Amino acid sequence: MEINKYLQKYNWERRLPLKPYKQTGRRSTGASKREMEFDNNPYQILTQSDFLNELYPTSHGINLLDITSLRPKLKFDKEKNKHEFDGYFDQYRTSMPLQYGIRRNKAHIAFANDIWFGKEGYGKVTDEIMSEIKREYNLTNMTNQVLKMGYSLLGTGDAAIVCYVDKDKNKIVTKTYSYEKGDVLNYIVNPYTGVEVGVRMFKFYGRKAVELWKNETLELWIDDIGISKEDPTLADLGFNKVYERSEDGFAKVIEQTHGLTESPFVYFRAKDVCWGVAQQNIEDVEKLVSDILEAGKLSFFPIAFFKGGIVSLPPMSNPIKTIGSKGENGDGKFMEPPAISSSITFAYEELMTAINDGSGNVVLHSDELKGQNDSGVYIENLYRPAIVSATETYAEQSENFEKLIRVFKTCVGLKNGNVLDYESYEMSYKLIPHVPKSEAAEADVLSKYVGAGILSIKTAVEENDRSNPDEYNRIQQEKRANESNFDEKIIVEQE
């Protein structure tokens, strides 16, 4: 067996233009057929390290040292009695955290809400199962796990959530893995046989370690080749038993069942990071802002015009301090730089519009909403691009969310010792974008629906974000207690 075969992973791609560019359309005067073919357009290959470089401003390409300004240095040659070219001045460069802001906004809007669950069965048993599922969802803080998954998915291209039962503590454990946190992830599945392996590669005390989450077991393999005498041995790391050794030098130190018949490793992968389609525009904005700041140096190193002759002229790279005139009629003044503010503003606004429209990003500041309509419809329209983008992400990741919920249900059943009922339990789910809303308005709508008789109290309780998973039973208990107290009061008054 070789562990390295599990570590072969497809990179990400972005389409490139055909070189040289040419029209690929073919003219025809009638119906025509041709053999089907795969897409063979050239692509730019991207790794997750490339995504992190785009995400963090300190690693942006604008910061490369080989970027120079267009301002030439001139050095006076006394022998030739003229100024000669002596290279360029350093270019002022600034990187902007646009990718980081886009990732934060989109992840929060798409994944900050709890997943909405709907029971599709009937009867008391189904109510109890649904309450238990929601209770465990809250106890495991699954909302934060999904949110962390979203940050990783949108910012590094993939993520994984693992859900299993700690048998010793009889507790459901959920973990989120991300490339940004040092986890290199892969998922190998045969859709025809159902055989699947979730792969997590990470560093364990300086060694390469690989977790294999298979259909029924979890295996941990640790690289055991080329270990020096100074490095800790497997026994030093707490592994006193080696179950198996691979052909490429890995030792299997853990092999245990996780209780499921499918891998509890839920792998999420996106076609690109959330700003990918706008990456070129973001680079253009950084160049534009850098050029603007570079042009601002004209305010500190202005061009001066003199008449009447001068005694001395400081180097062009220095600010002008003192210059003497040869004659009484000497005069000097600074030349005004060209006014380009309107064209710069236009270019900047057009680029930012392209970035936000392309990525589905919405940025609203508090001062933009002062005195504006704060109704739910108005706010929803403002966030429309982000809502559409989030909905698109839900559709792309629907199979993965279905597996996550399926695995979570089974784990709840394992914990409660009733796997079959939970595995067969029919329930629906919904992901809802997290946008600002009026809680009072939401409560008022639910109250009106219940009062009009078109919505049950039970459904209203399920729709209320503040409700406890056992909220309906609590309401019924309070109702029975109030009725009992009322009956006792009547009896006392009659006596």
C-alpha cells in the first residue's frame, strides 16, 4: 500500500485567452454534426498557496521589488556637461485588503445563520427526534463550524467538516479543517461503488501525518523515513503500536472504527475563491492607487520655473530649499501639475463596481443608511447581489450539505443508541443568508399569522430564532400549569 496515492490532488484553474486570439466559429449553410469534445482551452494553474497570496495584502504582487516608477533619475556629468539617465526612482506601492474584505462579507452573509431544519414526518416520536437533533446542533456549536468552513471554502478553495462520536465521553465532536490552518485536504470517491476516503495531511511534531477517513474506519499514518537520532521516535510521540507499514515509508499508528457506514469526512470544494473572477480588477485598483500616491509626490517635489538666471540648482531628487537669482529682475514659481482628479475618480469607481458586481460583494457603511428606509424589503434589495451569490453557493454545495446533515443525524443516533430511527428520519433543511433584519417585525409577522389562524403555534415556535429546541413543550407545560391554577382558584372562590 502507498499513502502518496491519496495525496494526489487536482489544482484550481482560471481560463486564459487563446494565443494567438482567433475566431473559432465555423460557418455553415445547413445543419451539421461533429464529434463531442472536451474543453481544451488554455488555463492558468493555481494552488492554494496562490489563493493565500491573493488573500493577504502583504503578499500581493504590487509589493514586488522589481516594480519601479516612471520618474527617471538624472545625474549631471561634468565632463560631458549634461544630465544623463541614472535609473528610476523607487515606485510607491500600496496593497489593499480587498480580497480579505470580500471573503469576510460573503462568508458572513452566506454562513452566519443556523441551518433551518424542517421535519417531514408526523407524530410524537418525530417531534422528539427533531428536538434532539436541534439540541445536539446547539451543543456542538455547529453554526460556528459551518461558518469556519465557509471562510475556508471562499478563501482557500476547499474545507472539510468531520463529525463523529467520542465513545469515552459519549459526546458528538465536530471539527473544521482548512488549508489556511495547515490542513491539506483531499477527497477520493467512487460514485458507482460508494467507496470514499477523506484525506487530511498535516504536520505532527515536524513529521508529515495523514488521516484517512474511510467508510468504516479512521487511520492515522505518520511518515517514518529519514528520522535522525535527535528526532522523537513514534514511541516518544505516544504511539507504541504500529499496525502496518506502507511501501513509501508511512507507519499506521491508529486504526479505529467511527461507527458510520460512510466516511464522516464532508469535503467542500469551490471552483475558485470568491474574488477570483475580479482578481485582475483588484490588481488594477492597487496599481491605480499606487500611481495616485506616486503622483502625490509632486506636491513634495514640485517643478519650479525660473527667469532672470539662477545661482544654483539643487538636484531634481531633492526638495527645493534656497535658490539665488543672478539679477534684480529674477523670478520663480511652481508649475501646477495637471488636474486629473475626475478621470482618476471615474476609473476607480468603475473598477470597484466591476469588483463588487463580479464577486457579488456588498459593502454598506452606517452613514449610508442614515435617514433611509429600514424596512426588510429595502434592506433585502440592498443586499441582493450578496443574497444571489450566497444562494448560488448553496446550490453548488447542496450535495455536501446533504451529507453533513445525514452524518450529523447518524451521530445523534449513535450517541442515543438508536441509529436506525435517526438514519431513517425524514427532514428537510434550508440555508438562509444572514442580512440585517428587524426582530420585532419578524415576531409581529409570526404573531399575526398565528392570530389569523393560518399558522400553528408549533410552526411559529420553529420559525422563531430565539426558541429553544424544546420550546413548544415548555409552552404547553406553562399552559397546563396556568389552567390548573385557574381551576384551583375557581374551587377556592366557590368554597
